[in-house]
Amino acid sequence: MQLFLAAEELIIKKKILLWFSKTQPSEHQLRLLKVHFGKSLVVTMDLRALVTADDIVKTFQEGGYHEIAISGLKRNLVVIAKFLSLNIHPLWINLQEVSEEEDADMVEEQPDGNKVLYRFVGFNRVLALDPLLKDL
């Protein structure tokens, strides 16, 4: 019995992360994630058109994912709020918009043909969404 438990403890548990972004993760981002979650981390990107927060949560739950990384904090507030309501704290892919292409890690093509340039700042764990309120 003792040998069975010892062998079971040696099994490396693989974590699976759902990458929810318009752009694929860079090698640098993947390295950072593996430093934090372990070398056995698997990062996948669901290429289906996920329209609602419920679609994304369903994909996350049915896919057996352990983590989700989300970019576009402002445009994905509803998605993040949905995960938080389920006590799941997503990672935010923290990107800063830059004006010079040489400063950019990522380029997002807009429907109108323009490009938005971003520099990767890091990952943050979203613990809560606290609105800032101001009296009128």
C-alpha cells in the first residue's frame, strides 16, 4: 500500500489552460506560464466563434481546463465577471498599447485594415471587479 501511494504522488498532474485572445501566445508568454504552472502545462486556443460569456464558460468547463487567460480586459468584463461568479479567477493577459512597431510584441488587425500594436506587460490574476464610482 505504501509503495502505491508513493508512486501515485510522483505522477505529474498536467494543467490545461484555455487561451482566450485574438492573438496566439508568444514563446515568451508560454515560457512565463510554464515557469508558473510547470513544464507539463498545455495551452490551447479554441478557434470557434465563442459569442457569449456562457459559451466561453461552457467551453472551459466541458474542455476540462484548469485555467483561462483572457486579453482585452475592458471588452471582456462580462466574461471575467461570469468566471468570478463561479469562483474561477482568470488570468488577465496584460497588454499595453504602443505606437511604434519596434516596441510591439503583438499586432491586432482591425476590420478597417488598421493595426493596433501591443507590448506584453505580464499576467495578472483577476480576483475581483470593483467598479470605481463617482458622484454626479
